[in-house]
Amino acid sequence: MSTKQNARPPTLNRILDALPDEAYDRLAPHLQLVPMQRGKTLYHVNKPIEYVYFPVNSMTSVIATTADGAAVEVGVIGREGMTGVSVVLGTDLSPAEMMVQLPDSGLKLAAMALVEEFQRGEALQKLLLRYVNATMIMLAQSSACNRLHHSSERLARWLLMSHDRSPSDKLPLTHEFLAMMLGIRRAGVTETALMLQADGFIHYTRGLITITDRPGLEGFTCEC
């Protein structure tokens, strides 16, 4: 049985890996593998998007902010997607702050190179429109969850979403970020995390959460 020669290696980003060879080959010369360092801000609200990022085993938080400086996480972007999708929807301004939470790497691409390929109306356009639809559903569900469910359930849901996007059971997470994600005070973060630890779902130390019982965490979390 013959095998295909010179098959392209996977990038580990699902959008890029789903592209047919001809579409990927047009983008490949413009893709740059870069480190995604924890705490790095990729976009500021209402500032131009010059580059998009396709995460590889890293995760970026989508953060909504208010005029008085309050902030809450409303979505996450990992290896299933890309940051800066607004550029293919007709605007080059970021609607939210986006900050790396789980470090690893990502593939950086000039926004104009993405738009050029998108406007061909072929595979990339179809994939990104499906991704936009999925993102809208996620944001709507996250908004409902933040309003209706207990902080322990919301933390369980968020940990599962993060675990889906991480190659490791160990998630490096700070008190500051968890407080922002849950929309509670830092003291409440410790109480909520220790609750999940007492049930055996996680092991919690300051700055690090280890998933120890994923099925149990799935059973505990809300329907979101």
C-alpha cells in the first residue's frame, strides 16, 4: 500500500490543521511560531488588531472591562480557534482585552494576510465563520453562567474548559486571575478552590491547580 509522501506536519491548531493543503500553503510563509507568555496582553479594547494568533497548547482569555476598571473573563480561546477574528468581520479594532492565561506557543499571522485568504471565499472563510458562530454561543452561555450559577460550579466549568485546551493536568493560575474570572474577591477564590479540593476533584496550591478527578469535576459542574 502506498503512503502519501511529504505530508505536512500538524501545527496542533485545529483551524490551521483543518485547512486543505493549498490554503495552508498560502498562509504558511506568513506564519511565525512565537511564545505565548502568561500575562501577555495581545489586544487592548478598541485598539487596532495588527496580528492574529492561532494558539498551540496555550489559552487566551477574553476580558470585558468597565469604565471603573472592573474586569471579568467572558470567554477563552485555545487551540480550537484564533484570536482577532474581528478582522474578518469588517473591523480591525478589538472589542475586548485579550490576555494569555495558559502559556505555551502560538502561530502569529499578519491580520492583512488572514483577510486576504478569507476574502477568497474558500476553506478558511467557511472554517472561520463556523468558529465565529461557536464563539457567539460560548459567550452567550458564559454570560448566563456568570449570572445564574454558584462560583464553585463556574470554577469547575472553567477548569474543564481550560483542561480541554491544555496538554497537562497542571494549570498555572494566579489568585488575581481566578478572582477576575469568577467575579469575586480573592478571599472567595481560596474558599471556592478548597471546596473543590475537599471533594477530591482538584489539588490546589497558590498559583497552581491540578485536575485530579476530571469525571468527578464533570459531574459537579453546571450544565453550561
